[in-house]
Amino acid sequence: MTFKDFHFEPQLLEGLEAMGYDKPTPIQQQAIPIILENKDLIACAQTGTGKTAAYVLPILNKIAKSDHRHLNTLIIAPTRELAQQIDQQVDGLGYFVGASSISVYGGGSGQAWDQQKKAIDGGTDVIIATPGRLLAMFTSSGSVDMTHLKHLILDEADRMLDMGFYDDIMRIMTYLPKTRQTLMFSATMPPKIRTLANTILNNPETINIAISKPAEGILQQAYMAYDTQKMALLKHVLNEKPHDSIIIFASTKEKVKDLGRELSRSGLSIKAFHSDLEQAEREDIMRAFKNKEVKILMGTDILSRGIDVVGISLVVNYDVPPDPEDYIHRIGRTARADKTGTAITFINPKDQRNFYDIESLIGKEIPKLPLPEKLGEAPLYQPQVKVKTTFKRPPHKNKKFNKNSDSK
Ligand code: AMP
């Protein structure tokens, strides 16, 4: 997909070229069509995903097509730094559109205040403001004319609420026209954000791009093991402590089938879940697992997203997932709804670099447990040492722009 697919105005495509953006990021691919269709949107996306341009571009496109003589868009951001960064992107991307913008934040001189007010009264296209200063402008003598406002964007909404801006935001709403398009971007979606969304958005579309952090209640552990030791290790882990519900992830469906067969032969209540099964068979397996008739479910990453089964107390990664985000999705199958759970990963020498990437993503080292003695000696954890392998890792550079975390 390229930016041309959005049928942007030529002036905007020029701006994109000048900024050196070749390809829309996942959040841009998803958000831009929704915004161009004038729908409200709530998007869960962190800084670094390209979220700013995801809303700035479609808004600028609409400005390019309008007569632009009135204030068109209000962007509210928690801090002055963020407001300035957004302003820079509006300036850069909107340069050839001729869109004007101003950032409005506290802490400056009286002169800055006058300048900001003048720019607003003069019909700037986009205002980027922090909540406190914006409210001060509204309440000061000579109110700001918002009658032509078409778009309201709340950026880093979760941070604004954490900073105590809820009341300010609600007061700002009373100055804005009721008919408008409202977009909300937030790195996390706690209940208070949903409440805010229900109050100020109208039938919004939802996008979720964020990398979630593993829940606090998950005990994460790992074993270094050669492939030849993994089956015996798995049996050891499954027998070590009683668990009602267990999910085991492996890298390929062939492995899932083989391991499933081997474990059922040892008398365990296990079902393999993979893409070769008919839809009806998959549904039967899921039902049996949810009802706790089947104790262990084994699958590839197709199991790692979306399935919401309460009471899974153990997740085993028979292999390290190549994508660190998949690790978070996998282990997130346990410790749901504030329960606790354990996630154990088996790392062979070839996968240790991938495991190191996971530790970097979650920002902590996961304890490596000693192998049970009867299994022999474990390989050492030396992620910095290059292991000879035929598997070529994808380049890490610009990774965040090359993948869509929700596409699997
Ligand atoms: P943000 O997540 O909005 O803070 O953006 C992170 C960085 O990515 C900013 O420096 C943007 O200029 C840059 N960026 C946004 N979209 C793209 C894109 N499509 N291609 C290249 N860089 C981008």
C-alpha cells in the first residue's frame, strides 16, 4: 500500500514526499480511511507508530479541499512538547497545502499569549493546545470562535487523564459545536478512557495497534534446553504442579500435531488446534477447553490472539516466538481477569537471540530455571553470541513500520 491509494490531494502528496514518508504505517493504513469517511474513531496506539500523521494527513486533505478561512481542527495534547511536535508535523506535511497552525500552551510570556490569540482570531486552520491554556483562552475576555470547527482530536488521552485533565476536557467540550468529528488516540485503554470515549465520541470505529505489556499477575520463567530435551522437559513441567487449564504453543502446525499425539499417548487430556481442522472441529475443541473437559490445548500463534478463556493457569512456549509481540499475546492467555498464572518458555540455542529481544521489549530479564538433573546439561544462555543457523532474521531497522501487530 502507498499513500497514493488514499487519493490524497497533490499538494499533500508533495508534503509527504518532502517529509520522506514512503509508505503508510499500520495505524495510518487503518485510521486514514475511517477519518476520510468522517467517522469518529478511538485508536489505541503508542508514540512511535506514526499515530500523529495518521490523523494529521486526512485532516490536511480535507483542509486542502475546503475554502480554509475558519478554524477547522482542534488538537488537544497533554504537554507542550507533544503539542510542539504535532505542530511541526502539521507544518511539514501541510506545507504545500498552505495550512496554518499554532500551538497553544502555558508557561510562555504575555506576548506569546497575545500572539496565540491573534493567530486564532485570524482564522488559523489548526490549533494544537494543552487543556489548561485552551480553557484559559476560552474563559478569558473575548472568547475563541469555534462555530466552524469540524474536527476535535484528543492525543495521548490516557496521559491527559493521568495528569488530572478530565474536568478541563469536559469543560472544553461545552465550548465546541456538537456536530463535529471526534478522534481519540490513547496508548492504553483503561476503563476511564472508555468512559470518556462514550461521553464525547459518537458511534466510533475502533483500532488497536498498541503493544501491550504483559499483565502483572503473570509469573514468567524460562528454561534453556536443546530440542532433544524439550519433550521430557514438557512432561516434567506438566507433572510438576496441578493445573486446570493449560495452553502450549509451538512454532508450526506439524509440531503441534506431533506433540499433541505424543502427549495424548502419555494419557494427558490434550487437543491440538490448527488450521487443518474444519471450523466445526475447531469450535468443538474450543468449547471443550472452555468447559474444562479438555485440560490442555496445543496450538500455533493462531491461538495467541483473541481467545478469552478464563482460568488458564499455565502457558508453555515450546518454542520462542520469533516476534516479541507474539510472546506478549501468548502469555496474555493466562492471568486474565486479575487472576495469576505462569508462563514458561523453552529456549534452544538458536532461539536465544529472539528471547533476548523479548526481554528487551518487556524491559526485564526473565529468570532461567535449571533443567531437572535427569535431563542432562542445559545449553548456556548467551544471546550475544552468534549461533550458526540457516534461519535469517528479518532486519530490525524500521521494524515498527513494517508490521501490523493485529494482522495475524
Ligand atoms: P508518532 O508515532 O506520531 O510519534 O511518529 C513517530 C515518528 O515517525 C515521527 O518522527 C514521524 O515523523 C515518523 N513517521 C510517521 N509516519 C511515517 C511514515 N509513514 N514513514 C516514515 N516515518 C513516519
